[in-house]
Amino acid sequence: MTAPDTRLSDHELDPAREDEQDAWRVGAPEPVRGYGPRRLPEWTSLALLAVGIVLIAVASTVFFASRADSVYGARVDILYAASDDTTDDSRERILATQQELLQSRVVLAAIAEETARPLAELRDALTVEVGRDDLLRVTVGDEDANRARALAQSVAARYLELTSRLSPETDRGRRLIQDEIDRLTAGDAPLSTVTSDRVSRLQDRLLDLEVESATRPKAELLSRAYVLDDPLSPNLVRSAALGLLIGLLLATIVTVALLRRNALGRR
């Protein structure tokens, strides 16, 4: 008598395998093995992480910048007109000298003393830009708009006063020559030949000084100080740009570090 076959069939051993084979035979899609969420590719994960770092950096810089105190700017425009025969190189050097003069101790020391403000702080609040057509733009920043306008006007007034006294020899010499001409020509008596020649030479010299004074560069105030429409700070666009740079730098560092760690883990 033959013993019964007690071995289990393939279907009894692995029912899922039999179902899989049957599904394949009729063209059904293969069932998904395993459970749980699928992991994103490595580069996708790193890209999402980098974008998150950049967004957080931008949002953080804009947030903290928006909480800072507003600094208002006041501006005054000064025209420093050079003579027509001045070359472009000489014109640039002259304007650069005036730019340094506006920010020097000679101009700012008296204003700092009058306003009881440290000289270094006043110098930091002041910017001078050289524009086109010999234009000097003087801007002063302060948390109070009216105080910023007063400071800008004081800087311009002090500068104009100083530049008017930078060449006193010309004015003094012109006065001395004119006084000498008046002395020699005083009275009704006719002038001698020697005196007449001397008066003629003095008049020629006086004319030269007049021409020199007319062709000398002059500083002229184009407008009184005015408050700018937008505050100097906070500048949210500049803050966002700074946050973007910081975020890109941090994202690059983190991405490189993770790639190196993953590369070492595969070895």
C-alpha cells in the first residue's frame, strides 16, 4: 500500500507567489512588495533641503531688518563748477578733493560740537556722491527726519563758507591793488609819466586777478536740504539679497557635507 504524499504544493507554501503568477498571466500589474513610504532620490532630497535653507535665511534677514529702527535721509545738492578749460582728469581730481573735504574734520568738527554729537558718528552718517555735471550730493542719515535735514543744511553751509575762504590771497591782493590805484590817482593834479606807468601796470594786474577769480571753480548751493522720500534703512530689498547670499552659502556647505558623508558611507 502506497503512503499518501504529504508535501505541500507551491500554492500552499506561498499563496502570494501563485497569485502573482496568475496576475502576470492575465496582464495585471505586478503587486508592490513591502510597505511604508518610498524614499525620495538623493539629489531631490538635497535640492529640497537647499531650497529650505535659502528660504529660511531670506525670511530671517528680512524679518530682523524690518524690526530695526528707521533711518531717514536728507540731501543737499551742491554744484562745484570748474572752468571751461579744465581737463577731464583735472575735473575728476578736483571733485574727489571736494568729496574728501566735505567729509573732513575741518567741515564736520564744528557741527559735531554744536550738535553734541561724536565726530565719528557724524562722519558715518554722512555720504557724499559725485554725480554728473560736477554735482555733489551730500546725504545725512538720522532717526529723526527733521534732524537729518538740519544736519545736511549745516554741512552744506559750513562747506560753502570754507571754500569761500580757501583762496583769500586773491581777494586780499585785489583790494591792495585797488587801494594803491586809488592812492596814486587821488587829487586833481596830472599824473607824472612814472606814476601813470605804475597805474597802468596795477590796472593790468587787477584785470588779471579779476579773470582768475572768474575762472576759478566755485561751489554753489542748488537747493536747500530736503528729506528723501524713502528711508535709508531698513532696506528690505537689500536685506533679502543679503539673506539670499547667506542662504546660498549655507546651502552649499550643507550639501557638500552631506554628499561627502554619503560617499563615505557607501565604501
